[in-house]
Amino acid sequence: MHCIVHASNMHSPTRSFLTFPNDILDRIALFSSNPKIVLVCKTLRNRFSGLPLTELIQPPQRVGEMMAKGGRADLLAVCLVSNPLVQVKGPLQLRANQNKNKLLYVAAKEGHTDVCKMLMNPEVTGIEFRALANSSDSWALWLAAKKGHADVCKLLMDLEVTGLEFRAQANSIDSRALWAAAKRGHADVCKLLMDPAVAGIEYRARANSIDSRALWAAAHVGHADVCKLLMDPGVSGLEFRARANSRDSRALSAAATKGHADVCKLLMDPEVAGIEFMARANSNDSMVLWLAANEGHADLCKLLMDPQVAGLEFRARANANDSMALWAAAKAGHADVCKLLMDPVVAGLEFRARANANDSMALWVAAKEGHADVYKMLMDPEAAGPEYTAIVNLATVEQVFIHSPQTFQATLKM
């Protein structure tokens, strides 16, 4: 049985009617996990019991957003202005597309499939007031993809639910939904967004958008499964597959910085990335080797210089840019990395790092930072090679004496 009472309208001197089924309010107040929704329900319930209510706890729009966030499709349905079974009139009347479809955004972000479906249903909301899935460049899809709500993403791209002209577009704003999902490792969502049967041939997400930004994001965090999907022509499409060599192989650099060896191996694999699109470890003067050496990732440095993994013509070169990688490792005190970079078996005889490069800069920084073990190794003919051994000069001795007396003592004993 419904209870009908008069409620004062804050925005108009005229009086309006507020109609609501009491049992729905009681049910929602009992089972809702959101304390704000419980408070609103109890307040309205008290109003129905004849207690004074001078104003609403929250503005109507905010009340609607709270309902959508809490997944209360039953409560929200009776507030929609064009619902043939609408029970609320006056201040709490809501439109599914109000405030630029914010109700849909809130529900999509929280993963409430039933609420999203109702808001886009013209039979419930009215044709002119239905929520639009492609509003604000498919913002709702981006929010759902970011949170990993695969079922909501699929719903937002479903023609039968959204309508042909209002379906969410996965390629909107350079496939930002795919980038958001890839960054957070939501492989199932990525697959949906790139599926022409789900997203539509003309609206499917493109893995190579903005120089394969999605691949870079996934590689940086270490999501190997997502990286593999993005480079798979069977999933992403032959013309839209992510390219591991894009922008001087920046995805490889991102993975190397964080030490994701498994991702690096995938990016350099011609069978996974494609022969023409595989990442190149020697790109930009072997910058990726410098990044790995700087962070002390010895196993990764070895991988990048391995011709069997990186390819004979694309392997990283330890002597690139005056042996910059050796300088970085020496400064950070990574003795194991320095040894690898100067090893002719690992780095290659013609590409091994040279300790005497750039006036023995590696020796100078090792001295300044006080890394006695590195300092000693750089001057060892067996480790550095007789022709590439670092040379002590006046500037180096000065740095040793000023910054590291212990290293200076070790030098005198050599």
C-alpha cells in the first residue's frame, strides 16, 4: 500500500506531491551497505509517518548519484521522471541523462550492470531522457574499463541495449579505454575492446593508437599477458596491432627500467611482436641498456646484449655513447653489472664497454661515489681488457681524495 504525503518544494512556493512505496524504503534501508542511502531512506520513511521535513538531506541530483553508486536499481527506477510506473513526483524526480549522464558514469564505475542497463532503457527512462553510452566521448566505457568491469563494458557497446547511434565507441579519444585497461592489467577487458564482434568493426579499440601507448603502459607495469594480447594480430587485428619498436622501442625502455625481464623478452621476440615490429635493444644508442644498468638489473642487461634474444643486429651495445651504460652502473655502484658490460663473451668483443672511454669517466664517478670495488675493477686488465683499462688522472685522484678517503687508501695499495 502506498503512502501519499505533501512535501514542500524548496525551489517553488507551490506544493508538490511525493509518492513512495514504504516497503521499498524499508527494504533498501535494511540491506544497503551505503550509510548515506540508509540515512536518506530513513528520513523519507519518517516523513511518510508524519514527521516534519523542511528540506531534503541532499540535492536531488546527489541523491540519484548515491542510488546509482550503491547499485539500487529498484529505488532509482521509481524516481525516473518518464517511468510509466513512477512513484515519485516533485523534488526527487530524476532523469537518466541529467547532469551530462552522470548517473550512468557513476554506475559504470562501480560495475552495476543492472543500473546501467536500466538507465539506457527507453521504456523505463523515456526516449528523450535515456542515458547515452557514447556521451562525453564514451566516458562511461573508460571508467568501466579502468576498473576492470568487463560485463559493463560489453553492455555499453551492445547495440541492442544502447541503440545504434548511442553505443560506446572503444576507439574514442585514441582508444583511451584500452590504455586504461592495459595499464591496470585487465586482459579480459582489453580483449573485448579490440573485438570487432563486440565493439563493432569501425569502433574497435586500436592497439597502435598514439604510438602504441597501451603497450607502453602495460610494459611499464609488467603485464606480460596484456602485452602479448596487444601484439597478437589475431586479437588486435593485423593493421591495428601494437608495435614494440614504436618511438625508439619506448615500451622496451619502460619494461627495462622496472626490471620486467619477461616483458622485455616478449617485446624482442619476432614470433610475438612480428619481425618488422619487434623492439630493438640498440635503439637510441642502446638507451634501454643504460636504463637497466642504472637500476642494477644484471639479468636484464645480459638479456639485452644476448644476440639469441635481442637479435644479432639489434642487440644492445655496451660501448654505445662512450660506454654510457658502464658510467651509470659505476656511479650507482653495481659491480656485477659493470663486470657484465665489460665481458667480451657477454657484451661481444666489438661492443664491450670501455672503462677508459671519455677520459675514464666511469672511474671518476666511481671514485666520487666511493665505490672501491668498482674503482678497482675498472683498472683491472683482466676485467676491463688490457687496451680498455681505465686510466687514473689528476682529476680522478682529486675526487677520490676529497669524496672517499677509503677508496683513496685502496688506490695507494694497488
